[in-house]
Amino acid sequence: MADNVGSKISFFLVGLGVGALVGVLFAPRSGEETRDLIAQKADESKEFATRKARELRERADDLIERGKDVAARKKESISAAVDAGREAYLREASGRAERS
């Protein structure tokens, strides 16, 4: 899942770079206007990448928390099964000792 998001971001950034290059080659603006536009688009891209990275981090944190919850529930379940097995063993062992 993270690879999919990472590849989407990579494709976006590559597309952004190609678009900027084509825009510079065919720009109807002056050099200064073009540089300002490129700087503006670079800032927008940085903000976009930062926002997406933050969203990805939040999703990862959520998945980690959910994983911890599942692990805790499974641990409780296993502990209960072990305790029940131990009690059954002790009952059986004490029953055999009394019969002997």
C-alpha cells in the first residue's frame, strides 16, 4: 500500500518536472515571469508533497495502532488458553495422584 502511494507521488513529481520543462521551452512570458512562475509552482509542489507525506504518516500511525490492538487481543486470547490448559493439566494431575 505504501509502495503504491510512493509510486503515485513519484509519478506526480516526474510529471511536474516534465511539465515545467515543456512550459519553459514554450513559454510566452519573459524570463523573469517564467522564473517567478517556476518558483511558485515549486513551492506548491513542496506543499503538496509535505501534505501527502503527513497524510501517509498519519495512516501509518493508525495502522500501527490497529496492529498493536490486534496483537494485544491475541496475546490475551493465547494467555487465557494457556491458563485453561494449565488448570486442566493440574486438575488431571491431582486426580491421578488421588487415585494412586
